[in-house]
Amino acid sequence: MKSKLILESSDVKAILVAAENEALLHDWKVSIALVDEGGHLLGMLRLDGASPMSAQMAVSKAVTSAFGRRDTKVFEDIINNGRHSFLSAPGLSGMLEGGLAILLSGQCVGAIGVSGVKSNEDVQIAKAGLDAFLATV
């Protein structure tokens, strides 16, 4: 039997706090979602002023990243480079930059999705959460 790494509630809180702090530092009104490796929501924040659509998009980006075991920018690039049929991939609706997979020891343990500002800024927020987590493991 194999061992499986999982995100604990303290990890979820630390990731969300670090990502929130990055967004607040720049006064970015975003939604931040964190899912486990199966795409199940572990935690979410919709900051004051963030659009309702950003909440749905943040979750979709996180789920897509977790299912694909990679950052959502990879999927966006595939589509932008002409493989439009990839838009019909089942279960993947957040194929826009802003979702980061959380990989440890070759395992995907979850993903972070951010939506509400420019895509590179969404990534900056998600990366702040990811970096804070990786600094503790």
C-alpha cells in the first residue's frame, strides 16, 4: 500500500492567508480557491469588491489545475496555439491562467485558483500562497 500526502486544515489556512495578503497589498479584488487533488473545495475567499464571476472562475481554475496536475497556463497555451478541440475536454472549464498545481514528491496534493485581475496578477497571488506553503514543508 502506498502513502498519500494530503493538505491539512492548517496548510489551507496558511495558503489562503498568504494569497490574501498578496492581493490586499496591491488592492486587488479577487477570489481565491483551494482544492484537494480530486478538485474538492477545501477553502475559498472572495475579497470585498470581487465580482461574483471571479468566485466561480477561481474554483474552476483550481479544479482544472488539480485534475490536470499542472498549471492552467499550460491548457490556455494549448488552446491559444491552435488546438481548439481541447475546449471540449470533459470536466475542465477553467483553462485560463491563474490556477497552480501543488506538487510534493511527485504527487499532486491540490491546487490554488485565483480570479479577478490580470492573469499574471492572478498567478502572482496564487504563487504567494504556494510559496508560503512550500516554505513550511
